[in-house]
Amino acid sequence: MKNAIVVGGGINGLVASNYLQKNNFNVTMIEKNSYVGGACIKDKILHNNKEIYFPKGATVLGMMQKFVFEETGLSQKIKTFYPKSPKLVYFPNYSEPTKIFQNINDLKIELKEKWGENGNIEGFRNDENKVIKYLQEIYKSGDSPNFNRAEKLLGKELTEIWIKGSAFDLLNRYFTSEKTKLYMGMTVTESGPASIFDEGSAFTIPLMDSGSIFNGYWGFVKNGIWEVTEKLFDINNNLGVKNLLSTQIDNIDKVNKKINFNGKEINYDFILFATDPKTPSLLIDDSDSLKKINKKELIGTSGKITAFFKNPVKWKKANDKEYDTSFRFVFSNSDLYDFEKSSQNTKNNISNYEPGYIQIYPEGAAQRKMGNNENLDKLILFSKNFSFNKKSKDLLNNKNEIISLLSNYIENIDDLVETKFLTPMDLNEQFYFPKGNIDHMTLTKNQNFAKRTFSNNPETKFYQYFNNEDIYYCGAGAFPCGSVAGTPGYMCSKQLIKKYL
Ligand SMILES: Cc1cc2nc3c(=O)[nH]c(=O)nc-3n(C[C@H](O)[C@H](O)[C@H](O)COP(=O)(O)OP(=O)(O)OC[C@H]3O[C@@H](n4cnc5c(N)ncnc54)[C@H](O)[C@@H]3O)c2cc1C
């Protein structure tokens, strides 16, 4: 039996361990914290002496592939829910939110009426679905992304527009209204300040919709999303994975293929790093790789506020019961140029915070819907754009600015009893994300699709770590991207199973 060492117990390390163990590898997972989960973990506050749990990092589930959810055994252990009600979009000076209907005809009517949209919404969705289908196929088969193969399967035109092209060109091709373009294109900067004018930035749009667990939509996990990593850890334990927590690796001897930690050593046939991309270079003492990584665009610009309310949130508009669990989006930008300016200003540290958009996840309402009645209601405000130079304690004014904006949309803002706030610098400290990027590395031109690799030879060894034999990387910095999905962990383990068995 081959000895596989997985370093890192986040979602990618857990998914990779699961598949490798089931395919007759002898798997040891090493995690430096005393707990698993990485950025998918819980935190708690005390309110009236009662503990209220909330998701510290990741909140919503959506990019996971349905087959991963089922094959790992997770589908047997956790309960999920995703809202079927329309998402609601607010722009300044619009009294009513715009409804993003799942039904295409309803959506066409709504966008025309509210935003004057005269473009090709149906064409956009049809073409996006073709790209998504292609992505889901390569996820499942574990085939590495490749521009030539994409052209063969999708055709030259779709590949140019959706994979190689810029988000700016893609959005202008299908839509006429700046508001539609902003809504459909916001994910381009979800993790970091990727320029919408950069080649390759279009690809993030279908990428973020390529989950299959809820057919491209996003949803919630009963109790909280940390159940995914906690339950997967239990499953892996039962499968026989040897899990070493609170374990700090001292060094790696590549010649004799040994890992040293706490005065002990273990042999490996291969090591799979499911950490941030810098950690392997530090542990194998490879300064060249570290230099190359430091030249990449790493910076993140996402902040997260968790807002706790003593009574269920009452929305001023779209307050019918059916919208309780709808995702809401509040935009401050008015067009794509304004959007780009806010994101680039924070990248260049011109300001600490530039309002862009806030994604509001109704965590508390979703918990109630799943039968989990908690003592406080919770809203998660995933907010753009914060620069990477300040901790949350230094940006309390900006947090208050966001809460004040929220108060335009909520009747009972006085019920707000507590907030928890994280900036990119906090994310770097708490989750070791290089420069605070939730995807471990910005999803930008030279770091997207087939270029989202650290391999010196991506054609044949896509997940290999530079030119290091038997050392691989499958954290959130590798294709396709981060998120509570475990897709890089799955794809890499699939390739390793082919190679070593
Ligand atoms: C604020 C925030 C909000 C987010 N929102 C969402 C969301 O709503 N939905 C979503 O899908 N995704 C979301 N994400 C992204 C998602 O959480 C991450 O992409 C995903 O959890 C990354 O998983 P991973 O396994 O690649 O890495 P990580 O979760 O970062 O895990 C890496 C693990 O490696 C360990 N490690 C590091 N160095 C070593 C070492 N030397 N030895 C041993 N172990 C080591 C770390 O302790 C950690 O446990 C969010 C992230 C953040 C921070």
C-alpha cells in the first residue's frame, strides 16, 4: 500500500483523504491546528449567557459537486436547503428591489421593466450553461483544464468569450443595462481585485455558477456550514484515515522521502498539500518556488460582517414570508467603470474601504426554515472592497458605514445586538490566507483556468508542486478555485489514483 500524506485539514484535504483512503492508499492527514475545517469552521458569541454559533469564514454552500457530496458520504450526514425564491437586488435610489427570478421569462420581464435591459439574457444563460456543463465534466473525470481541449469541446467562439476573454467584453456582448452587467459580473472580484478588463477574467463568471449540489444555486447547511468539514472528518476517521491534529511539521526530507514532526518521522510515497500555496515551499525549503509565488497576484479584498439581531429581521421591502430566505445584494457602484475603480483603488491602497457591493446571506432565517430555532437572528454581510492594510479594529467606521447602509433596508435595525467583523488582514492572520485572499490567490488573468496551477509541467502533472517529484498541491489556490467544494482535492486525488495504482 502506498503511503499518502495529506497536509491540511480544510475541505480540500478532507475530500482528498476520503477518496485516497477509499482507493487503498494508506492515508495520514496532518493538520497544525487542534481542529479541522480550515476556513470552514464555527465560532461563537455569548448572548445572555447562551452560546450562539456562527460561521467564522465560509457561510454558504454551492460550488460543491453533487457526486462529491454523495460519494464522500456527506449526503447521509447533513441537511441542506437552498432558497427557490428570487434573489433581490438593491441599487441606490431604487425604492423596490429587483427580483432575480429563476424562470428565464419572468427574469427577462423584470430586468426590462426595472433596469431597461434589452440584451440577450436567454443567450447568456444558454451559453453559460454550455461552459458549466463542460466544467462539470472535467471536474468529474479529473481532467486538467486545457485551452485546446476546451476549444475542441466548446468551440473557438465560446472559448474566446467565456474562458480567454475579459469580463468587460463578455458582459457588454450580452447586456445593455449597466445594472444587469454589475449583477451578472460581480463574482469577478469576489475574492480579490481582478480587473474586469483583463483577459481571462470572464471565466470567473461561469466558474462561480458551476456547483452542482444545488444546480448552480447557493444554499445553507442545518446548524451551519462547518457541519460539512466536521462530519467529513468523522467519516474519514471511520474509513481508517490516520488523523494527526496539533501537528507541526519540522521538515521534509525529499531524498529519503520522510516527514519529521515532534521528534518522529514517517515515510511517504507522495505528499499532497491542501494548504495555502506558500506553505509547501517553506516546508520543503524551496526558496525559488516561494519567489515565484510572491510574484503572483495574491491580494484579497473581501470583508465579512456577521450581524446578530435579537428578533427576526424585518425587511422594509420584499417582506413577504416567501422572501425570508432570499439572498439580497446591495450595490453602491453605478456602472462597470465605477465597479473597476472601487476595486482597483483598494488594490492600490488608495483607500481602506471603497463601497462596491454587499452580499447578504440570511443565515438565521435559513436555520429557522431547516427547523433550527436559535436565540438570535443572523445576517452575514459579505462586503467589498477592503484593502489589505488594516485590521477590523482599525476600520470600525467602515463597518458602521455598512450597517448604516443596511439600516435603509431593515425595519428593526435597533434589534442589532452584536457584530463580528473580519478584513482581509484578519483573514490572513486567522486562516493563513496569503494577503487575505479567500481563494488563496486572486482569480485573475494569469491565474485562472489552465493557468491556475503551480506545476512546471501542467500538461502531464497539473497538480504537481513546481518540479518536485511526488509533491502535489490541491488547496484553494489550484484549479478550479476555493470554496467549500473540495474540487481541487477531488481532482488531484483522482489524478494520483490513476498515477500510483
Ligand atoms: C470570510 C470568508 C468567507 C467565505 N465564504 C465562503 C462561502 O460562503 N462559501 C464557500 O463555498 N466558500 C467561502 N469561502 C472560501 C472557503 O472557505 C475556502 O475556499 C475553503 O474553505 C478553502 O479550503 P482549503 O481546504 O483549500 O483550505 P483551508 O480551509 O485554508 O485549509 C487549509 C488547512 O491547512 C492547514 N495548514 C496550513 N499550514 C499547515 C501546516 N504547515 N501543517 C499542517 N496544516 C497546515 C490550516 O490550518 C488549514 O486547516 C470563504 C472564506 C472566507 C475566509
